Amino acid sequence: MTTPLLALANLQILYDRVIEAVRDISLVVPQGRIIALLGSNGAGKSTVLKAISGVLEREDGEIIHGSIEFAGEVITRAKAHQIVRHGLVQVPEGRSLFPTLTVVDNLLMGGYAQDARQSKADLDRVYALFPRVFERRDQIAGYLSGGEQQMVAVGRALMARPRMLMMDEPSLGLAPQIIDSIFDSIVALNRDLGLTVLLVEQNAQLALGIASYGYIMENGRVVLDGPSEQLRANADVKEFYLGFGQSGARKSMRDVKHYKRRKRWLS
């Protein structure tokens, strides 16, 4: 892998000074790549993003060991607004829009640090990427569909002119057709703008389909990583995360839950 834009080294995170949520995590995100961080619910993926974004304190979380570097600068203890100004922006799980504001006002909140001329150009770019957002620009954000809200959330992040975008469960609660549209936009941002993306997802099939490299988390630690093609071909990943047994047949949830108790990488 090339020189990383983002690098986490031996990160350990506690909640309430007692509960260990993340244990000795190390990962790198190279410039211009899409990297997937995978794992089931509760694996610690979102906690990692909160640590990178500088918002752990809101939930009594704390980094007690390790470091986070972005573009060669240590940001382990940086404040959230400082991290955004560095060009590292997150699209949070659940969108977190301002529901009583219009779509355009939500977008402008993302570009609050830009001047009026820059904001106009950035709005045009968001509207070109998401024509549906342009159609809904004067509507109240809280009345949009889940897919439309996700588009606005991505657009709001782009208004900050990020060097790197972190996306937390962008497929959550969305219809398959909308999910395809969102993931197509991620690919387009990476391909056309060279935007670096750290994609946190439970849906391994989708994430590994667009990422070049992936990390899999279990119980607060990385248990497997490698190029996406290699992970998709891995028997353990196929059986547990992609839901296929060794014969290639789709496994039932009961089988998958049973397999969770015997995954070879945890032995």
C-alpha cells in the first residue's frame, strides 16, 4: 500500500474508564483509495470513527493508548472542528441532519467555513452529483425519505471540501435501489475527484465490491485484513460475512450464528 493519508497505530479506547470498546487497532488509509472497515453490530467500528473525528468525549469515551495521524500530523487529541478543518469529514450513521431546516440550509451548514463564492460552486457540485437533492432543495429536511436524507448528508460533508470522507453505515435502513445509488456516488467521488474514503459497513458484500482493501473487526479488534479480492475469496469471510458455505449455497441465519462461535481466525 502507498503512503497513508490516515494512520491509526495501536489504538485503545475505553468508555467510562472501564469498558474496553477498541483494543490495539492499527490500520492505514492510503491517499485516493476506498478502504472498508467491516464487522457486525457492536464490533467497535463506529467507535473508531468517533475517535478519528474527535467526538468520543460526548459519550464518555477516551483514547488511552495509541495514535491517530492524518496527512502526517498527529490528531489524536485534536478537537472535532480542528479535524474538519484539516479536511477529514464524517457522514454519521443515521444521517443526523437538522430536521427543521431546509435542504439547502443543511448543505450550507457543512460549508460554514467557506466564503459565498466557494459555497455556490460547492452547491452546484452537490446538485450535479445528486439531482434529487436539487429538486428537494427548498423542502424541510425532516420530511425527506431516508435515501434523500442520506444524499443530503453526503452533500453536506462535501460542502466542507474534505480530503477524506468517512462514512458510517451508509446503507442502513435504505431500499436496495437507493443503496446502489449511494454506493455509485461513492465510487464516482473517488474516481472523479480522487476523494479518499473510509467506509464503515455491516454489508460486506457491498463494501468489498467498491473498496480496494478491507479490515474486519470483531470484539473491538482487527481480526483479518487484506485486498478486497482476497477477503472475498477467504472461506471464513464467505461463510460468515457473505453468508455462503463452502459449497457456495446461501447459509441460513441460524447457520451463520452457529458459525460465529467457531470462526477460525479467533482461535
